[in-house]
Amino acid sequence: MAKAEETVLEIDLKALTHNFNYLKSKLRPETKFLAVVKAFAYGSDAIEVGKYLENIGADYLAVAYAKEGVALRDSGVSLPILVLHPQPVNFKTLIDRCLEPSLYSMNVLNEFITIAEKGGQRQYPVHIKFNTGLNRLGFDFSDVGAITMQLKKTDAIKAKSLFSHMAASEDLDEIAFTKQQIVRFKNITKEITSQIGYQPWLHMCNTSGVLNFPEAHFDMVRCGIGLYGFGNSPIEDKNFIPIASLKSIISQIHTVKKGDSVGYNRAFTAKEMTKTATIPIGHADGLNRNYGKGNGYVSINKQKAPIIGNVCMDMIMVNVTNIECTEGEEVIIFDARHTANDLAKSANTISYEILTSISQRVKRVYLK
């Protein structure tokens, strides 16, 4: 593995294979695997990762918005792609690219039917989303009658799947709530399938659902964060390998005298002679200002170097007083050892946020 010579995000595709296979090992052979590649595949690269997942056996991909699905299609990805939060303004584009929408309200359902009928579609695959407790998107049980009425009135669309989303599947203090969600989902899907006369696929498990609730694997599971190396618990984290490593270099080393300040707004003042290193990564690259003022740290020669002062747009300064290092030396912001989850905890956030915040201006390097 080459040493960094600039700020780069290394993406380990071998680790991605490991995580995919580990999650697959939890499933029955017939259960389909939907890989979530929204938000640039959790900050890595949706096209590279999407193509790779297609090659190693994923059955479906999912994105949040139509634009993300269009990029995958235009890159040559041929897997079915579920768009989790489509907007009606993009429905025609969605159909043109053979993307499959999640329909979550009567307005969205009716609008998609109208556009599908105008386009001469027949049995276009759609996915009906139900709210079982997350209270974010989705139909309620009380909508089942209206949904089935619309599905029976048209042959322009057909329900490929019925699905829901777990609210707290990683939280073992909320097992009762998650089990209640599962029961609600079973009741809803039993009712709707009895009315429409055929059996769509059922799915509601995310990564933690796959690990903690095998009774809810149904016909397909949807995995995101697990693919990228995190199991949402200290025990399960050991079974995954983070695929992304954010690295940079030391641009310059300064010696700061006692009483001198560092960075904008003089947010750090040296209490003694201090050696600092300036690193070319900042909040425009996804390293939030919350990591400044000693909250976050980077790793240099396997030693912690706290971020001092405010995080700048394009740079951070770290304290290297007790670290032997030179200009041009490699800096680890996070990797498989000092993980994004470790860094996120220092700013009271989660790995999802730091991973998906990595700017597209950061160079991606793929380890195959």
C-alpha cells in the first residue's frame, strides 16, 4: 500500500468483498441482497462501488434520489435500482432510465400512475413503502384500501415489493419496539397481498436488522453501513473491515512560542513551546469544524496528534510536540485501525456523517 503524497481517500475493494460475504452469510440462500449506494456509496464512490457490487453478486442497488440512479445507469450499471425518496418532478427521467421508485404517499402514488400511463407503461415495477414506527416516510395501515384500489385500477404499474424501515434495530434496549414494527409490517403486508391477489417481495431489514432480527429477513434485505465496514456495535464492528481510509500529509511544521496563537480567531494559544503540523484537509473536504479545538485527532507515526484551533476550509493544524515527524510525512485521518467511528465519537456524531461528508474534491484511490 503506497504512502499518501496528498489528501486521498483509499477504498479497499477487498474489504468490501469481505463485508458483503459476511452479511450474506447471515441470510438464507434465497434471500436477495440489496446494496445501498446512496450518498456516493456512503462517501466512497457510487459508480466504482456499484459496479463492483454488481460483479460480486448483489441483486439490487438502492439510492436516495433519481439523480444518483441516473449516474449509475449512465455508467453502465444494469442491476435493478430502487430510488428510496423520488420526487414527482423526476418521474419521467426515472422511467427513462429504468429506475424503480419507492411510492410512499397517495400523492406520489397517483402522480406516478399518471406519468406511467401517459408513457404507455405496463406493469412498471414499483415499491410500496409503509411506515411502521420510524414516522419519516411511508403509508399507514389505514391506506391499504386506497392503495389496492389504485393498483387494481391500472396495469401501468405493479408492486414489485412492499417494504418498511426499522427505527432502532441496532439498539438492544429497543428490541420490543423493533419486534412491534415487525408485527405491524406482517399485518400490513398480509392485508394488502390478500387484496391485490399476488405476492410482492417483502423487505425491512437494514444492516443491524440483518444481524439482530433474522426473523425479519423476508425476501430481501437492504444493507448500507455494514458494506462500508461498520456493524453498529462494538461486538459486530470486529466482524467488518472499514473500506475507506482518509489520508493526507504534513505540508509544513511550525514551532509556536509560548503565548502565540494558531489559526483563525486565535482559537489556540500555546501555553508552552509547541510544535505544530499543517495538513491539507479542512471543512471543505468533510472534516467538520466540530473536530477542532482538541476534539478530534489524526494519527502520525501511530501516535495521536490533536487538532488544535479551528478547522480551516482547506487545512487543519495539529499538535506534534511529542511526535517525531517531518514535512511530507503521511497522516491518517481515519482508516481500519483508527476508524471513522472513533473520529466521529470525538465530535459526538456517528460514522455515517463523517463518511458521507468527504468532499468529492478529495482524490479517490481504489485498492483491488
